[in-house]
Amino acid sequence: MKTEQELYQNPQRGQFETVYVDKKTVSCEGNNPALGHPRVFLKLKDNKAVCPYCSKTFLFQE
């Protein structure tokens, strides 16, 4: 899985990470598990889910 953040070495403020996944249920705990947010489980609807804490976007891609 590649993220947009991997494409940009120095992401600017306001850019949110996009993760391409091959499952319809994902979990997120922020970018840094030690300093992130509580783990949440998200179900993709219309092949997309956005974390309510960090705005990380998950997109379904086969």
C-alpha cells in the first residue's frame, strides 16, 4: 500500500494522508501509535472512509 505522504517527502500543512486498501473494514490509530488517537475501526462506504480523528482517508483498490 502506498500513501500520498510517501509521494511527498515534505507534506505541507493541510495535506491529509490517503491509504489504498484491499479490505472494506480498516482500523486507524493516527500516524504515530504512541502519540496518535484511540484506535477506531471504519467500514468503507462507496469505497471510501475518513478517520474522524486525523482525517486519514482510506480508499478501496483491488
